[in-house]
Amino acid sequence: MAALPAVAAFPAAVTALALLLPLGPAQAQSRDTEEGRRLIMERMIEGVREDHPDVATISAAELRDALPGGDFVLVDVRTERERRVSTLPGAIPASEFERRLAELAGRTVVVYCTIGARSSSYAREMGRRGVDVFNLEGSVLAWTHAGGPLVHEGMPTNRLHVYGRRWNLAADGYETVW
């Protein structure tokens, strides 16, 4: 009987391990194409979904299409170093959002990071505090694949901080740093 929980947890453990292991030669080749990077990104997003099934999400395409007429608060939970490279237009850091909670009440809050793990955790925490929030599924990486714009000091840019080499999965046309 004691072995059953370990067996039941095996698929989740294998999935988690697969996300942490370096990519093999065939998979590494797929990073050379936008389609390959997108497929790797989607696999990582699935892992985030599995880890945060209780977090409401919005897709990058849905957000991109809704932004022009919507009343959104975009919250970038990445580090200052990451945000200094670029952000989604109009995004504010989590610290500013928390200072302005009362003022921003009633608006649609969307949080993001690089792939969605940090922002999912943040969304969960904000939910515990009574804030309705959506996580941008696939975060800034999915945003690039949806053709969403990035800004640096209010000006358009194609540069993006991707947290680390493993997250170097942006769409073609973006210059990534880590």
C-alpha cells in the first residue's frame, strides 16, 4: 500500500523532471525555429497549468485583442533587472500595484512574468487577498508569439529579458537577453 502514492505521483514527477533536464540534441535543434521554440514553450506552459490549476488565465491573443478597448491593469512581477529591458505597454511593477490596490479596484488585473510560474504564484497570493486577477498564460514569451508589442521607457522595442537561457523561447524578431 505504501508504494501506491509514489506510483500515483510518478507521472507528475516525470513531467517535472523533464522540464528541468537539459534538452537532448533533437530537441535542442528545435530551438532554432520559431515553431520549435513555440512547442517547447507550450510544454512549459502546460507544466505551469498543472502546478497552478486554480489560477484563472487569459491567453496572449485574447489580451492583445482586448487591450485597445479594455480597462486593464497589467502587472509585471519580474525583477527590476528584467523590467528594465522591456515590459508590456502600460505595465506596472507588482510593488506599485500593491500600493495602489484601492485606486485600481474594479479594473481587470492581468499579471505576467517570463513564462507564467512566478505570475501564477502571485495571482494565487492576490486571490487570497481578495483580488480578482488573471495570469497571462505563457506570459511575456507567449506575448511575443502572439505578436504583442513591448516597450522600453515608453518606446517600442524588440528586446526582451527571458530570465535565463532555458527560457530563450521568444518568437522570431525579438532580441533576448538574460
